[in-house]
Amino acid sequence: MPHPTTLLAFPALLAEIDYVHLLFGAKGVVLAVVIILFLFVALTVFVAFYKLIHVSMAQAQSITFLDKFWDSKRLDDIYRVAEQLKYSPIAAMFRAGYIELSKVKKAAAAAQQMGGDQSMHEKMGDSDNVERALARARTSEQTKLENLLPFLATTGSAAPFVGLFGTVWGIMEAFGAISASGKADLASVAGPISEALIATALSLASAVPAVIMYNYFQRRLKVLGAEMQNFGNDFTNIVKRHFF
């Protein structure tokens, strides 16, 4: 069991550690690894805050749009609202479907003016065009929502290995220097190894938040994707029931 005086001295030892020296006192490959990991940490923080704002706005505006959609009786009124909700993926789907529906209605009106009428097969083809427009818009919006998430996944999986590489390299250099000097006491070993281990600490500081935020955003986007799918089905049914 450690002596009581040793336990009392442990916080003082921690206070005496110069973390700035550990971070930037390394040289060569270890220093390059530390700089790379610092970039990982900074970019992870930026991406996390950016995606948090982006996804939150997308969900908030989608709720606003759905409330307006189900409360309105005219599609053109809903379209004017959808134009103002630029961050809502569901509003973007509606805009795409509404524009395609307008094209189909104009084509049908032109056919009637020419004395003809659409067959049931042609009407079903027109409704399929609207459905395809909704599907394309949904895919496009999902791609936008998932933007930068691969970086979080890459950081979570690659950063520990980058840090491990820096640590192993630093320990190799430390033992090489010890072998060259012929000294193997604790004072000559602790410093270089501490500088090497800082790479592992930095890798965990970037990887752990990246994995947590990636899973968090994946869960929110899964819910939002289900809402987009449900809206696409509902809008398609409304179009088929009232326009075809």
C-alpha cells in the first residue's frame, strides 16, 4: 500500500507537470503526430457544433412546415411557406413535388386544349413523376444532412492509431537515446516517455468525442429520415387521390 506521504504528494506532482512542454517539447515524427491530432481535435469541435446547429434547424423548421402543411387547404399557400424554410428537408421535398405536379397539370391542361384526354396509363405515369421527384429530393436532402459526418467516423476510428503510432515512435526514440547515453534511471526514462504518451492522450481526446457525436447525429438523422419517408408517402397519396 502506498505510503500516506506519497499520496499527499501526488497532486503536487501533477501540478508540477508542464503540459505545454509535453505537447510541444517533442521533436520530429512525434511532434508531427501531435500537430495532426490537434487538428483532429479542433475540426471535431467545429464539425460537432456546425452539425448540431444544422440538424437542430432542420428539425425545427420541419416541425413548423408539417404543422402548416396539415393545417392548410391550398398547396400554393404551403409552397410559399416552404420557400421560407430553407433548412427543412421536408419543405425541400414538398417544393420538388409541387413543382413537378405543376408541370404535370400544365401538360394535362395543354392536352385537353388540343382536344385530347389522358388515358389512365398516362395519369399513372404522371403520378410516378411526382413520386420520383420526391424520392430525388429526399436523397439530395439526406446527402446534405449527412455531410461532414464521415469525418467524425474517420476521426473516431483513425485517431487512436495515429496517436499509438506517435507514442510507439516516441518510446523507440526514448529507449534509443537511453541506450546511447548508457543511463537507465527513472529520471532519464520518465521525461521522454511522458512526451510520447501525450500523443495517445490527444488521440483519445479527439476520438472519443467524435464517436459520441457521430452516433448522436446518426440517431437524429434516422428519426428525421423516417419523417421524410412518411411525408413522401402522405404527399404521394394526396396527389393520387385529388389530382389523378
